[in-house]
Amino acid sequence: MLDAVGHLGRVTTRVVANFGRFSRFAGGTMSWAFGGLGQWRNWRLIFPQFWEVGTRSLPVVLLTGTFVGMVIAVQTYAHFFSFGLANQLGSIINLSVVRELGPVLAGAMLAGRVGGSLTAELGTMRITEQIEALRSMGADPLRVLAGPRFLACLLMIPFLTVYTDLMGVFGGYFICVDVYGVNSADYWRYSAQIVETWDIFVGLAKSFFFGGAIGLISCYKGFYCGRGASGVARACTEGFVLNFITILVLDFFLAVLLGAIYESIWGVVTYI
């Protein structure tokens, strides 16, 4: 019994210590990221990360968004057709993509492609003592390494989400109209009736938080990875798992919060 209590105490202490270390890391990274935007030397570090995080992730999110819209169309057409509602398919497809699937899948792709890359890159710099070399030269690693990568994830993921949404909408349109013969005018008319500007805002707001979380977690795992190749590999795995879990948790709480805000402003809307 005493051994079990002692083990639980050690685990709790380790969890609290790691959370405190992550909080200090996140606070320092965000302080450097937002506080240094007025200096050109910081923007020279940010622009290459925009290319890496944003432009190079574009093919992945375009392909993901297209097939997401197509899969939703294939899965829902039979049910809507049986009730005589096939012409209203556009509303459910576009609403699902814009509010939930677009930002979540864009975040998942960013966590897999960019998050793993950031963790591996920074982890390799740690085990080869390049981070310590920066400190010895008087440079803050948070400003030089973590801050630009965090900002790139934070600012690029809304654009990636927009592209995911667009390709999801057109993927669903292709299946519904060109394959199943749904009337094109009805597809867009019902979509315009159901999808509001608020729904687009909700998706973009979620993606903003997802990108920030991915940037912080991936950089933190790289900065504090274990020694050797196995330590870097373990940090990449843990970083991706933690990123994906964080995206799902944030998605739930943001959905509840934004839903409450919508109801407090406009009231509950029932679609007929």
C-alpha cells in the first residue's frame, strides 16, 4: 500500500512539474513571438517558417479536403434520397465541413506533417547541443527557434483551413451533382440557407487555437526530448499523440463556448 501511494505521489509530482515547465516555455515563447513583431530581425526568422508550415502543407490539405467532402456525399446520399431530400445534401455537407471537419482535419494534417518535423528538427538540435550553442552566443533559443515556428503555425492554419473547406465543398458538389444528379441550383440554395457567416467564423476560430497548440506542443517536445535517436523518435510520437488529443479536447470546449455565445446573441435557431 505504501509503495502504491509513493508511486502515485511520484507520478503526480512529475506531471505537475512537467506542466509547470510547459507553462513557462509557452509563456516565454508567446512573449517573444508577440513582443518581437516590431523588429525586422524577427520577421526574417518568421518568413521561412511561413513557407515550411503554410505553402508546403497546401497539397496535403487540398487532397484531404477534397476527399472529405466526397466521402460525406457518398455516405449521406442514400439516406437523404430515401426521404426525398437529396436536393438538400449541400446543406449538411457544407455545414459539416465548414464547422467541424475542415478545421479538425487541417489541424490533424498540420500536427502530422509540420508538428513531427518541428519536434524532430528541434530535438536533433538539442541532442547535438546546438541549442546550448545559441545560449552561449547570447541568443535566446525561444526567440530564434520557438517563437517563429509558433507564429507560423498560429497564422498559417486559418488559411489552410479555408483551402480545406473550399475543396471539401467542391468535392461534395462533384459527387452530388455530377455523379448522383442532384440539381446544382438546389445544392447551392440550401447551402446558402443553412451555412451562416458565423459557421465560417467558428471554423476559423477553432483552427487558430489548434495552430497555436500544435506550435507550442511540438516545439516543447523538441526542446525537452530525450538523448539519442530514440529520444527524438519518442518525442515525435508523443508530440503527435498529444497534439491530436489536444485538438479534439479544444474542439469540444470551443464548440460549447461558441455555441453558448451564439445563443446569447441570436438565440437558438431551429432549421425546418
